Amino acid sequence: MENIIEVKNLAKVFGNQSALEDVNFQVKKGETFGFLGPSGSGKTTTIKILTGQLLQTSGDAEVFGVKNTALNTAAYRKRIGVLSDNSGLYQRLSIEENLKLYCDLYDVPRKRMEEVLDLVNLSGERKKVVSKLSKGMTQRVLLARTLLHEPDLLFLDEPTSALDPANSKQIHDGLRLLNEKGTTIFLTTHDMSEAETLCNRVAFLNKGKIQLLDEPKTLRRQFADGSVRLELKNGQIISLPGGAEGADEVYKYMSNNEIVSIHSNEPTLGDIFVEITGRELV
Amino acid sequence: MTFSWKRIYAIFNKDLKDLSKNLFVSSIIVLPILMAFLYGGMYDMNLELHYMVINLTLASVTAFIQCAVIAEEKEKHTLRGLMLSPASLTEILTGKSLVTLFLTAITLVLCSMIMDYEPASLGMVAIALIISMLFYIGIGTLLGLLSRTVVEASVIILPVIFLFGFGSLLMVLVDKYPALSFIEYLPNIQLVEFAYKVEEGLGFGDLWSHLAILLAWAVVSFIVTAFVYKKRELD
Ligand SMILES: Nc1ncnc2c1ncn2[C@@H]1O[C@H](COP(=O)(O)OP(=O)(O)OP(=O)(O)O)[C@@H](O)[C@H]1O
Ligand SMILES: [Mg+2]
């Protein structure tokens, strides 16, 4: 598989504070790559380096096979879409007027506007002035704007952090559709379930380094300890370790017909993150 | 380096529409127009008073609008979106400058009509005004890049308005203290002297030195702006 992004020994120091120490990863063509990490771990910094907004202190970053130091071109910017964590819209203009500007900047026909507005379910609100929109609607307009020019590679910095579950789900569906059509997605999030539902692979960033990188299901399997959780008829819920000792217990409850339900204790990505870093991912 | 008029026009259009709804910034136009009415009604108009209003227009309308629209793009995080699009900074600033120039031109024409100012040579005066506008565009851009919010922009621009907008008053000082004679080289004073010579019917041979000084100011303001931008970008 072709690598769309390649990052080697990437480091970034701000003043005397190191944000990235030694970051290494590749993003393959067509995948949705989750970039996870606690606040301040350097997710946004990494996106800025990959999109030509910031230069690294040392190390290499390549996108589409081009060094990031040579990325500041109109041609590159036509191939990427960036939804940053604090993008803004023109508050006094309508949704439509905001999008029209970007149609012209990217040189795409105005009818693309309809398509992206449909995708984020805002076709009916196109004439609304942006200052009158809810946070979730604003975020959806921003996403629509990011998709106008059908980028090959999408950088999404916490795309759903301001959204309610219904809106998040809708955006997830849209992103999955785009991904199926071949768009590569680089996504940062605090939301572990978002990462699980969307990402082919996830990377855990902490203390300036990638601590873990794999498919979510592989990670869950790797960190599963074989323990099970039982719900008993007397209402008790108990957790039993894997191995002979736990098996004996399960046998006992099962023979006495005391079990209502039995589930494997699979770790969530959040659990794995806490285990690896000793930090909560918030 | 790309230069696309389509993108410049798109930004021009957007900014014009946005400014028409942004009264905090666009109402600055009222200031010189009010002054024009005031002077026009009160005094026997003379060239000095015409240029009080014209210089005020340049310092307030040109410099302030340019400064405020740039600061607002930063404050509302919209500049980043533009910078991540195929538009280059040159295209973005050109689009914005054209809006500022457009509004300045309208204000100047209105004020001149109100004050009944008809220069002996419209062409010469237009050249001097255009070069002056470039200088104020440069200053406005510089201060816009330095300020983070529109409110900051409207404070940081005040010295410019006082120095260049009401600067002819400074000439009184020059007569008193010869050490301050450099004030004569300020672009606003040069513009007045230039206008006097135009009214005297002098030709390009006598006028070019003023144009050269104005042009030098414009070039310096552009160079300083570019320098500050590069330095900021590296931080
Ligand atoms: N321009 C800057 N100047 C100085 N320090 C910076 C700058 N940008 C980021 N940092 C620092 O670098 C570190 C990483 O910041 P970054 O914004 O990349 O984190 P993040 O993972 O995106 O966090 P969050 O989840 O809160 O968005 C932080 O400690 C931050 O304070
Ligand atoms: Mg961030």
C-alpha cells in the first residue's frame, strides 16, 4: 500500500518546551487514521506541520511523497482539506456566501455547494446568517467547506468535539462515505468511541512520542486479560480473572444456574490508553 | 507564486459584503464626510482645509479599514482558512486592499464634492493621492498584522490618525522650532505642498520631488510590513 503521509523522527520545540520529541508513523492511502492523545500532547502541532503551517525543529515529514518544507504551494492545498480545532466562518455572511467564497478560491463550480450542504444536512438553512447558527451547525458548515474541493487527504482536528450524539453520528456517516470513495482521513479526537467506529488504525501520542499504533481490534485483543463479567440472579455483578481459577468460579455459578449474563471484559481504547500512559484521555 | 484575479475578486467581493454589514468599521467613513460638511458650511474654503479633510480620509478610512479587516480575520480565525486555500497572502491582501481603496475613493470623491474642491490638474492630484493611499495601505496592513482583535486595531490606529490626519497642525511647531523641520517630509505635509504647487500651475518638473518622497514612504511601509510578517511567521 502506498503511504500518503510519512513521518520520521519528527520533533518540535517551542521555546524551551518540547511538544513533539520523536514521532514516527505512516498513513496509508485510503485509510482513516486516528491520532489520539491527551490535551497538549501535540496533535494539533503535528497537523500544522503536515499542512505547511509550521516547521518542525528536526526530523522528516512527507505528504504525497513531498517534503513538508516544500508543501506551501497552491497545488498541495488543493489536494488537502483541513478542519482545524478553531477554524472560523464569516459571522455576518450567510452559509451560502461563506461557501461561495471558497468555491471561487478553489475554482470549483457553485453546484458543489448543494452536494456538500446535503452531506451535512444543511440544504434548508443555506440562507441563514452564520452568527445565528448553533455550534453544531457551525461545525457542519466548516466541514462542508472543507469538503468543497473534494480533497484526497482530509485533516480533521476534533471534528465532533462540539456536537451532540445525533450530529456526531451524522458526520461519522458522512466521513465513512467519503472514506469509502477513497479519501484518506487523518483524524484527531478525544473521543475513543469515535476512534473505534471510524478508524482503521489508531496511534496513541503521549509525552512527545507514539506509544502504540495498530488496528483498534488488534489492540483490544492484545490488551484483553481474559477476564469475564457475570451478572447473577441475585443482582450481583462480579468480575472474574482469566485462567483456571476464574474458570472454576464460572463453572460453580453455571452449575448452580445462577448466571443471568456473561460478558468478556474487553478493554476499550480508553482503558488501553490509561494503561499505557497512566493518564486519562480527556 | 500564483496570482489569480478570480481569487482576488472573490476576496474583494466577500470583504465588501462583510464591511457593508460591519458598521463598527465602515462607519469611519462618516468622520471625514462630517468634517467636509462642517468646514464647507462654516468657512471660506481654502486648500489647507480641503487637505485637512483629505488627509483625515487617508489616515482614518484607508489605514483604519485596512487595519481592522486584517485584524478581524485574525480575531475570528478566518485568516487561517484563507491561507490553507490556494489563495496566497499576496492575493488575500490585494483583495482586501482593493476594497479599502474603493471605499477611500468613494469618500474622497464625496468629500471633494461637498467641499467644492476642483484641483487645477486632476491627473496630477490623482497620482499623488494614489501613491499616498499605497502608503496608508502599507501602514494599515502592518498594524493589522500586529493587532489581534478589531478593538486593538482601533486603538493602535489612533496615533496614525492624529499624526497624519491632523498633522498639518504640526507645521506650526516647525516654524517655532527649526529642529523639527523633518516634519515637512511627512507624507501628509508633502501632499499639501504638492497640492499648492498644482494650484500654482506648476508642471511635473516642479512636482516630481514630492511624488518621489511620497513613493519612498509607500515603499518603506511595504518593506517594513513584509519584514514584520516574515519575522512573525517564523515565531
Ligand atoms: N505556537 C505555540 N507556541 C508555544 N507553544 C505551543 C504553540 N503551539 C502549541 N504549543 C504547545 O505545544 C504543546 C502541544 O500543543 P497542541 O496544540 O499540539 O496539543 P493538542 O494535542 O492539539 O491538544 P488539544 O487536545 O488540547 O487540542 C502544548 O504544550 C502547547 O502549549
Ligand atoms: Mg489540538
